Amino acid sequence: MTKSCTLLWPLLMVPAALLAQVQERQMDDTTVMSEPLIPVSKQSLLSNVDVIANMQMSFQNEFEEGTYQRSRFVMNQFRLEIRGKVHDKVYFRFRDRYTRGVVPQSIDNISRSTDLAFLRFDVNSSWSIYAGKMCADWGGYEFDANPIEIYEYSDIIEYADNFLVGAGVSYMLPDNENQFTFQVLNSRTASFNELYDTLVLPGVRSARFPFAGVLNWRGNFGKFNTLWSYSLFREAEDEYMNYLALGNQFATKKFQIQYDFKWSREALDRKGIISSITDNAGIKHAYRARYMSHWVRMDWHLSSKVNLFVVGMMDDAYWSPKGTSLPDNASTVKMRTAWGYIPGVEVYPFKNLNLKVFGTFIGRKYVYTDYAKSNFGSVNTDNYRASIGIISPLVIL
């Protein structure tokens, strides 16, 4: 019997050893799984951080001069945004666009695709200081809207440099209804030689500090609000661009109307619209361009799920041919008018998700003056597209 027990004892120990190994392995797995990817000490930071995927995607049917061209699915906008607080008084915001090429710029050394990369320091409840790449606070409700909410920009915004590196300060009045912002920014992201052909601009010298000064006022008067600004851009030595934007909004629970007036006078044609016309006559870069824009949007909220809207825009382009051999070379002449119209409907299918399905008809018509036609061979054109799609600033975190 003693001999039998001696033989059985090792056999009984084998299951115990195996069980101990299993328990040890389970403890190791538990230990690994109990360590979070983000340490507990840093998880509190996430409560002050948002990660947002700003998207606009559509299926569109495109026409030119009344002739059907093509149909396609298009990701019109995709901008990934991360923003939040890292301190009670320090706020950050970063947004990168995946629908634009990633090319670092020669002036600010940051990718053209990066919209925003700045810090904001809140001195107190009234004063804030900004630094980094930010949106030039130009004013106007068209420009102030989230880009995914815009189906088509007016010319004066479409051809502008909107995101620039610099610093700014804002002050909120004690009434908490009126805020003033002042920014000093680079006037451009690329160098003078990259933007302008110096061979056709004799006597124009690049500025050592091409700056932009932007003054903005946001006013709140109940149902009526304002978003006005004035900007001065130094493009070259003794060559400036003056830009004025007057945004106005009237809103009730069911109805909203926004109207922007924008005006830009440019010693050097920064938008390039006039230059694209005069290039047909060998004038690659035009002096003394002027642009004027009217933009209006009306919304009618039929219910919490359905919104009807219409957008209208008119952009006029002027030029002074002074110093050229063209007629009327001592005056300013009108070159073209660009019309835009966008009727549409927006439907919000979910109660607790900021996502909407839209259907729009986007039409553009470009009408050239007799002066532009006779001197530069310009021809009236039009195009339009019918689109359906989705828009959402999806909050991922």
C-alpha cells in the first residue's frame, strides 16, 4: 500500500502543477489587461478634449453650358479637428484638411493643408491672447461658418488666403455682447516670387515684413448681430491690399437671414481673377484690381428636422488699365460679374446627432462686360450641379 501511494503521489501533483500554471497565466493576462492604453493620471485630460471629423460628402451631377458632363461621388470636405484645454487658462485647436495637398509653405513653414494650429491664453474673462496658425478674423457670416456648411463660396472668399500664422488679442466688453479682436499675421503663406511674376512687375520690391493687420467686431443685439472687420495687407514695398467685410444677421426661432458685403482693393491683384482675364492679352499680372461682393443666405426652419434655405451671391471685378495701351487707361472699368444661386433643403434625421442630409442645386454664371470681351476675348459661361449628400461634424471623442 505504501508503495502504491508513492507511485500515485507524482500523478496527483501533475494536475496541481498545471492548474498553478494556468492560474499564473491568467494572472499575467489580467495584469496586462488592467493597464489602460492611456494612463489613469492622464485620463482626466480627455474630458477637456474633443476630436471632430468635419465631413461633407455628396453625389453630384455636373453641367456646363447646359450640357451634362458627368456624375460622381465627391468628398467635398474632410477636416480632422482636435481642440480642448490643457490648463484652466490655455486652450489649443488643431485642424487639418485632407482635401488639400500637403506642401509646407516657404513663409510660415507649415503645410498648406493645415487650417489651424494655435494656442489661446485666457488672461481673464475679458482678455485672450492667440498665437500660431489661425483663421484671419475677416468678418462676414459666409467666412465665419464651418467650411463644411458652405456648398459654394463666393469669389472673394474662394480666392483668398484664409489661414495665416501670427498672433492676436481679443477683448470682450463687460456687457458680454460685444467682442473686439486685433490680429497681426503674415500677409501670405508663400513668398513674393512664388505668387507674383517679378518680370512683369518692374519696380515692385518684395517687403521684408509682408504683414496683415485685422480688426474685427462681433456685436450681439438680440435678434440682430454683426460681424464686421477691416484688414490691411502689405503685399510689397508701398503696395497694399485693403479689405472690408460687413456681416449682418437677423434670426428668430423659425427664420434667419444673413447678409455680407465684402470689398477688396488690391494694388497687386492678389485674388488673380482680373489677371486671369488680362493674361489673354499678355498682361500676366494686373495692377489696381478691385472686387466687390454681395452674399445673402435665408433659412426657414419648418421643424426641428427640416430646413429650407437659399443662397445668393454676386461678385463684381474691376480693373484700372492705367499705364497700358488699352482704351480708358485712366479710369477703372468693370470686367465681369459672377452670379451664384443655391436653393436647397436640409434634413436632420437624428435627434441627438449633428448630422444632416442635404439636397442642393448650385448654379454659377459669369457675365463679362463688352470691354472684357472686345479687349481680351472673354466669353460668358455658366455651370451648375445638382447634389445630394451628408454633412456632419462627427464628435469622435
